[in-house]
Amino acid sequence: MAWNEPGGNSNNQDPWGGKRRGGDRKGPPDLDEAFRKLQESLNSMFGGGKKRGGDGNGSSRGGGFGLLGIGLVVLAAIWLYSAIYVVDEQEQAVVLRFGKYYETVGSGLNIYFPPFDKKYLENVTRERTYTKQGQMLTEDENIVEVPLTVQYRISNLQDYVLNVDQPEVSLQHATDSALRHVVGSTTMDQVLTEGRELMASEIKKRLQGFMDTYKTGITITQVNVQSAAAPREVQEAFDDVIRAREDEQRSRNQAETYANGVVPEARGQAQRIIEDANGYRDEVVSRAKGEADRFTKLVTEYRKAPEVTRQRLYLETMQDVYSNTSKVLVSSEKGGNNLIYLPLDKMVNSSHGNAPVASGSVTPQVTDAAGARAAADLQQQQRELRSRETR
């Protein structure tokens, strides 16, 4: 039988274990009574119980003071929780008191007093990165697209917090200014090829000067200029220009390689020709001097014995002439006819440049009958010359 059916509960109790008031009253338990019990328990905890012999006003006043104390304790706990803060090893904190700089706090457990104090906590060792990319005009009036990456860190937190409003925005504006200034002073070829390192160094120097002038407390650690490119609309034409430039450089290198091989060889040949010419000159001069000295001495001998000297010169000349022939003349001692024959072995040797040399009674050189007679006359003159020298 249910609790609320007639006659089902002789004790007239509600489902929460309490007696119902006023007969068949239905509904939840009395909330006022529950709050009253909670207030009495809190009053007993904070010393705000009922006064003996008094009325109910003391109880209400004690309950009000108890709630106020609880509120104050809760507010104090919240304030203390927000006032205590921890600074890591990589961080620093700047504290402002009444809007004015008070101190810079290092790592550890610290406390400040809001709302009179205000703190700014930042990581001062972490490398931060900012990327910039845009189209700009070069010195030779060409448009290029240059991507740029700037790495920086906070070196002075006080300047970073107090001197400039939104220092990172100022960094972006200064980066744009420095980049455009450097690119505007550089030709397109240097921007696209080997001039990026020099550009990065100049941009870093100029950008750090801006940051120091503004006193932002930011230190630029690295500036990287990535591969620049032409705008997409003219990229194909720029690629053709770059390929043509590479072909030009390759042809120039090949020409220089060829020149480096040919020029030294030509110089060596020229030097060899010069040395040969000098040697020939010295030889001719020396031979001429020798011939001149010989002629001088010959004149002296000629003056002493003109006929003998003339005959000797004639014989020596004829001997030089006939010594280059490959034919052999055999003369008879008894004054008979001279015999001319052509030895095959001597002819073969003469074809290789080896001419026979006359010795004894054999005199080289004769080609015909006139030559034979000339040889006979030569031998007769030799005999006469020998007889004269003997006398």
C-alpha cells in the first residue's frame, strides 16, 4: 500500500521521514527549516550561536556575521591565489605599481598586489620567428618576390613592455622597410642568384638599428632571405633569361678553358721560335766572323805566295764540289784513259744520303766525259802543286 493512500500510514509521515503538518499536506520538506539548520551549524562554528534568555534577533545577527566572515575568507583565498605566481628559468616578469615601473622579477616564487600592481610575464630566451613575403622593385626596375624569415628574442623585457605599444607589430613594419630599402638598392641578378647572403646581412644590420632606435627591447638573431623569384605572371620569361645566362656562362667557361690550353702552347712555340732564331743568328754571326778571320789570314798568305794560294783555293773548291757525287773516277797512273763506273751499292747509299768519300788515288765525282777530263786536270794540278811545295 502506498504511503499516501488512506489508512496506509498511521503515523502520518511523509516519504522523507518527517511528520506532515496539517493533516494530509503533500509536497517536499520545509526548505526554510533546512536553511535554518545550516545557518545554526555555521554560527556554531564561528561562535555566533543563540544567546541564552534572549529573543531570536541574536540568532539572525550571528548568522549574518558568519556569512560575511565566510565571504571574506573566500575572497582572501582567491586574492592570494591570484597574487602568487611562479617565474620559470626561461622567463622574466615586469611589475608595475600604480601604472609605473616597479621591478623586474627573475625565476622563482613571487607575489604582487593586485589591483595596485600589474605584471607582464614573458619568455626571454625563446627564439621567435616572423615571416615576411612581398613583391618589390629592384635597382634595375624589375619586380621580384622575396620571402624573408626573421628570428628574434626579447633582450630587455622592461623596454619591450613599456616603450612601444605592440612591439612585434613595430618589428613587422621595420622589417618591411629594411627589406624594401635593401632590395631597392640591389640588382635583380644579385637578388635571384648569389646576392642573398649579403642582402640578409644588410637587412639584419638595418633592422637591428630600427629596433635600437625604437627601444623595443628586441634583439635580431638571424635573418634568412629565401630563394627569390619573379612574379608568376612573368615567371616563364624569367626562366628563359636565366637559362640564357647559364648558357652564356657555360660558353664563356669553355672558351676560357680552350684559351688556357691554346695560349700557353702558342707562347711556348713562340718562345721556341725565338730561341731558334737567336741560335741561328749567333751561328751565322759566328760563322761570318770566322770566315772574315779566315779571309784575313788567307789574304796574308796570298800576298806571300799568290800562285800557290790561288791553286790551293781552286783545288779545295773543286774537292768540295766533287765530294757530293755518287760516281767514282778511276784514273790510270800511266796516263791512259780514265774509267768511269757506277757501283750499285754506292748508288743505294747515296739514295739514303750517304755519299762516298774519295781516298788515295781514287777521286770522287764524275758525271760525263767533261767531268773525266776535269778530274784528270785536277789530278795533274795536284801533282804540280806537290812538286812545287817540295822545291
